[in-house]
Amino acid sequence: MISLVTDYRPETFGRDEFASERLHYKPGQKVVFGGRSQESGKTTLAFKLLEYVATSQMPAYVIVPKPRDPVTLSEGARLHYRFVDRWPVEKSFSELTGDKPSGYIIQAKYGDLEKDQEKAAQIAGAVMIDRYKAGLKGEQSIIVADDTVVISRLLGKDKEMVTIIAMGGAMDVGLWVFVQKPTDAGKTALWAFENAEHTFLAKPRDDRVGERYAEIAGQNKKLIVELLKKLRQYQFLYISGVGEVCIVDSR
């Protein structure tokens, strides 16, 4: 990796090498993924990182706010996460006998246009409240808010996510945020960008988005903008909380 005070080309790492050897994640930290939906590989990269970060002692709670998400379903199955359609849920037999999963895929049952949004909002809120209370008791967790703009805007959970950004670090409750643009997910996006210990940025659609990324990151704006322009599809510019950068291939 390089420091943002320099002008050298950063190293490029495959996602497995980065996830297993380069990412130094601590409980309670915030992670931001910025990139266009279905074009950048945000979710794929996030699950690769979770493979090495999430444990039965610090599980991932992946909130799925839409009816279909093939990547989440396949990756959750690959990592042997527990799939549930409500929250809270009773412990399974394997959990009661000490075999706890390293993650949960939490997705409401969809099919009723008039009630689906309310149901999804209830579940998303219940997960955040539950993990917040558990954090006060010393339980570590990672809340993965994939498609953050839907959870924040459509489901109305902006306040809950901002609270976790502000308070979660002290309770070892982390929040992973996914946005397409720095300003499209309510206060959650802005707070997450400004407080993230780990930021992954894909090549933006236009220069204005890249410049906004750089402004919020609070680092070497000129260098960030230039590095973002050079990214290929499925590549991310990684920026650590201390200003170190590298490029990560998400596929």
C-alpha cells in the first residue's frame, strides 16, 4: 500500500489476498462500498471480506431489503450463513449445541405489495435494535446494510443507521454501508463516508461523483480523483482510515 501524501501508483491485490492478508478489521469499525449498482461488484467483494472477518463470536447480520438478490443468496449459502425471514428468531438446534453460524441472511417474505415495505422495515429495524442492545452487553456483530439507500429512504431506517455509526464503535457493533453516490442514501451515506475506517470506491460514472468521493474522504483529493479514473470494472480503490491506499480486484 501507499500513503495518500505520495503520488506513486498503488499496488493491486486480488480479493483473496487482500481479504486474508491486507485487511485489518477491528470490531465496531465502519466499512463503505461506493459504486454503481450491479456493475461494480460491491456485494461480491463484501462477502469475500466477510469470509475472513465474520466469526461465530462476531457474526454478520446481512439485511436484504429486496425480493431477489442472487449474489447474496449464493454467497450466503457458500459461507453457510443461516437464512431467516423474520427477526428475532429462536436459536436453531445446532446453535443451542454450540455450533453458531458466522452470519445470517435476513430477508422478509415478499408477495404483498401493500404490506411488503412495512414488513421489511420492521425486520430491518428489529435487527438494528437487537444488535444495539446486544452490543451494550458486550456482544460483537457486523450489520451489513446492503442496498443502503433502500433501507434508509424507502424503509425509513436512516436514524437507526446513523445512531449505530455514532455509537456502535464503542460497543463493537460495526456497520457496512453500500451506496451508488455519496449523497443518495440520506444522512447514513454522509456519516458513513466521514467516519469509515475502511472505504472501497469503484470507478464513478462521471468526474463530479469522483470529486465528491474525494472531498468526503478528506484525503488527497487530486490523487484520489486520478486513481479513480484509472480503475477498471470490478476494481476498487481501497482507502484505510489512516490514509493508506491500494487497488482491489473484486472478481
